[in-house]
Amino acid sequence: MADIEILEILSPGILTSIQDLGRYGYGRYGVAPSGALDSYALRIANLLVGNRPDQAGLEAMLLGPAIRALADIVVAVTGGNLQPRRNKQPIEMWRSHILKKDDILSFDSALSGFRVYVAVGGGISVPSVMGSRSTNLSSGFGGLQGRALKKNDILTSENHSHPVKTDTRAFNTAWIPVYPNNWSLRVIWGPQDDHFPDENRGTFLSASYKMSSDSDRTGIRLQGPVIRQKPDIQTSIISEGVIAGSVQIPGDGKPIIILGETVTGGYRKIATIISADLPLLGQIKPGDTLRFTAVSLEEARQALIGVEENVRRIEASMK
Amino acid sequence: MGDRSLLVELGDEISPAVNQRVQELFSAIDRHRSKGILDLVPSYRSLLVIYDPLRTSLDEVKTGIKNMWNSTDQSRLPQPQTVKIPVVYGGEHGPDLQLVAQYHNLTPREVIGFHTRPAYRVYMIGFTPGYPYLGEVPDAIATPRRETPRTLVPKGSVGIAQKQTGIYPVDSPGGWQIIGWTPVTLFDPFGKPPSRLVMGDRVQFHAITAQEASQWQT
């Protein structure tokens, strides 16, 4: 079936790109996962429009785009509250809406959170590159021509033929995530936590950090108490694999939380954010404060099972 | 590392022997395709195994790797390919060639002679897609990184950092001393595989002129 034009970008906002749940299996070639930073929000948005949870949607940050519908479509907006509007009228987030042809979906600045996700019934069709439609912005592939969206871009869908039935999809509003300005992130120590003296490990857990404005999709840079490594070791390590959530301590002692755009690194990693808390990294904004709490592997597992049960509960309640 | 990856360390130095062990374990796990393994990132001295904690567990991954490690068989490693990489050294393509020569009291021609001598081992692919970490550069031309990294190093640039040499497959920031440029495409997202070089390959550089390079592209 031929692709149908569904969306036209009228203004791109600060940074709007096509993302799915990421590109795995190509780390050996230096290819990082990319993907929606708040994967939880994208999954729920997809479920709300009747898609598979892993389909590609739009990710925008801080100041969102304006988009014209080129056909009758169903959309859902999740994640940070960037004040979505349909033809200038505010619409609810975390539920599906019909956009008629020529309706305009627009956003404003973020009231809470940092990144907003838009899923479209039938998905957005861009070529799958190495098994994923996510945009790798730094290396220029995936998504739409490997780049952020810009004015006049036209997005297509292979299949948008199921909109009307899903118009009323919503779920218990008590289950909608709330994004604070002060975050508590759970970590598991290591792999190089033993390269730091006890008092510095203590500082890492007791300190309050601020997200720096020079953060981007590759990493969240933190300002706050400096973490010193043991004095008798070199400043960097032999380059090795990293994952999203790795907390690196570079030479200046200011922690950087690695996001999904990097596969290797040469700095020590004091701790790793647990999987259950990874989606939160997409919603922390510059100026927010962060604290770290150390948990066990079993606590991390229970937390992740909790997140997945939540997704299943939401999915079940929509049917 | 965290609740969804295991960092398997097989030595604490940059050496062909340690790197070969990493490659052996990497190949064994890759062949085995155990359930729940999402990605593998082999590097100089370690292998990062990324798994889906909802489909497997750290214990299961560890046990699987121990069993595979006991049965790894070097004879099953793929025969390394030797890839010849033509390089335009110096000039606008290699802005740091002069500096590297001065650093070692050599002529640029002597630097090129040293750089093209070894068949380098591809220790790992990382940093950016398709970026090969090659070693080892002769001591005579080993040069520290630039104090201030460049914000944009053009695709194809060939650099040196201490005893490592490498090629930038895509435009990216970078701090290595850039001594030349190659017209060879090292990363193609639609290629199978996407990277021209893989871990364990050998790279042999040879000097070409800018004119030969322009013909290479056509």
C-alpha cells in the first residue's frame, strides 16, 4: 500500500526528531542505540493510538513544534507538558485525539518535564536503518534523512486506517506520571566505584546536583560537589563499552550521565542508573536538582517489574 | 554494570593477546545468540554484554558466558582481513603532520614512512560509528592528543593519539593529531555490515596524492 501523507511540519520547535525504542545489536560497529529518551512516554503514546509500543513517534523538547494534519489521523501526546493545542484550543495529554485534515497541533513552552512525545495511529514511515527508525543526530542516519525535522518536512504513514475507533482511548488519570523539579534517581554502584575514595562515594550519594544547560542528547552534565578519584591512578581508563545511565566522572570531577548516543568511553564510571529510572532522564530539565540513591540488583529488578506492570495495567484498561 | 549489562574484563592492558581473548569471547557469545542478549560491545580489554533484564538475569548471563568461555575455540575466529587504506598526508588534509614531525625532530616524509610501516590491528570500533582504534603506532611518531580538541574533524581524517591511530568515519569533534585523509568510506549505515572494518582486522596505510584521491572518489 502506498504511503499516505499525514503530517507537515510548520515550525520544528527547538529539536524535534523521529525516535522509536532504539537500535540494538550494532554496538560492535560503534553504533549507539539512540531512541526515545523517555521510552515510557513513547510506549504509552503508541498504545493510546493503537500502535505497537515500539513504533516510531516524534520527540520534541522544551519548545515544541507546530504540525498540520494532511489527513484525518489519530494522535496521542505524552511526556512533558508542552501545552499541546489543537487549532489553538488546549487538549488533554495522555489520551488520544482525532485530528481532521488541516487541523494544527501546536505546542508552547514546558510547564513540567522536558520532552514531549507524539504518536500517530499507523505510525510514521521512514526507512528502518539497522533495525530501527530512530534518528542518530550526531552521525546523520535514521529518522527522516538522519536529521532533526525542519519546516516544510512532510511525514508519511503506511497505514492510518484505524483512527475513529481509538478516539476515546484514555486511562485512569491517577496513573499519569508527575515530573518534579527535584529528582531522586536510583543507581547501582560500579563498575569503577572502587576507583573512588569512600568519602567521595559518600559525597556522590549525599550531594544535590543541578542539571547544567550544556547537556544534550548525548549526556546530562551535572553541577555540584566534585567527585575525586583515588590520587594514585591515571585520569582516564582504557576505552570500553558504556550504556545509557552510566555515570561518568571526567577529570574535572563533575558527573555526566551518559544517554543513548554513545557506545564507548574512556572515563571512570562510578555508578549506573537502574533501568526503571532511565525514562526519567528524558524529563529532567536544566536547573532541576538530582540526588542519587544506591540500590541492590534485586531492588532494581523489582522496580523494573513494577514499571512493566504499570504499562500492562494501562494497556489493559484501554481495551 | 547496572541492572542490564555485564562488563567482562579480560586483562588490564592494551595488548594483542588480551584483545584476542576479548574477540574470542565476543565471537562465541555472538554465535550462541542466547535469549535476552541485546548487544555486545567489545573493546581493548573488555566485553560489555547488554541484556534485557525482563527476559534473562545476571546469573543466567554469567553462567552462559562461563560455559562459552570454557569452550571458546580460537580456530573458529574469522580470518582477519587486511584492508589497504590510501591516505593523502599533510597539507589541508593533514594539518597536524608538520607538528607531529617537529615534535619528534623528523621530516614529514619520515613521519609518513613510520605511519605506513606497520600492519595495524583493529582493536575495537567505538567513539563514533565505524571508528577504528588501530595500534600500535611506532614510538618514533607517537604523539599526545591536541590540548584543545577540534569541534569538527572532517570525515576521512586520519589521526594519531599516543600509540593509537584511527580514522574519523563521520564528521565529528575530535582531539587526535590529524596527519592525513582517506577517500575510503568507512561507515555506511545501509551497508552490510555498516562498518568497513571490524575488530581483529589489519589495516595497512599507503600514501597517495590528492589527485589520486580525487580519482578514487569517482
